[in-house]
Amino acid sequence: MLSTSWESIPWQRQDGQENWLRRCIDNSKLIWFGEFEQNLSQLWNQIAQSIGREILPYQGTAWWLDEPGFTCPLHTDGEMPGSMQITWFGDADTGTTFYYYKDSSSLRFQVPVKSNCGYIMINTADNSGYRKLQWHGMPACTQHFRLTSYSWITEIK
């Protein structure tokens, strides 16, 4: 997977991110993608157990190749139920950074940039209907390409 020639794979801009310096890789051109999907599907119950949530079966993964110059402003994911984003390679300071508030000085955690390391974020509302805002972004500008996989997670209520 890491030996894939990422810069030569067909891609398009992600819906809703058309102005970002981010390539959404055409998964059908990844010769190992079927095996990846099968492995992740098999791990899905273990992932659910580790986060202590009941979730829908595996829904799919996007592969994002962020181009040099890419940044991601501080934001929440709104109504999106959840996600798992794994970093595969990139500049040392370009891990997703989480904040306590909509304030870049309220640092909560920065995901390390190392292969197969990332985060799971659940955004669903609690039983009272309250949805905690999870502020995050990537303020550092990439100097080189950064590769991440982004898998959708939906909690069963």
C-alpha cells in the first residue's frame, strides 16, 4: 500500500471540498483496495467494541492525497455521524489537531503523523439530543503530499 505511486493514480476533488488542495483517489484504480475493504470489514466489530458503541457495518473509505500547500481550517463536522481518519504519510506537524473550543489556542490533542495512526470521532447526539462540537483542523501547511484514509462511521441509536 505505501509503495503505491499515489501521485499517478486518477483522482477528483471531493464533493464539498472542491476548492481544497485535496485529491480524492479513484479507489477502483488501487489494486489492493478489495483486500483493504475486506480486512477493515473483518475488523469493524473489534473497532465498535474498542469505542464502546454499536455501529452500522463498514460503509466505505475514501483515500485523500493532500497536495503541498494544503491546510484545513478549524471546523466541526456538523451533522456527519462519525469517522475514522488514518494517516499513512505526511509532514510531521500535519496531523489533525483537536481543540476544546472554536479557538486555536485551546489545544486538546494533535494526532501524530505516522503510518496507520489516526482517530475515531463520533458526532451523534446523546440521549438528551445534545451534540458536543468537536473542533478540529489541520492548521500547518503541508510541504509534501500527505496521505490519509477516511472511513465513515454511523452509530446505531
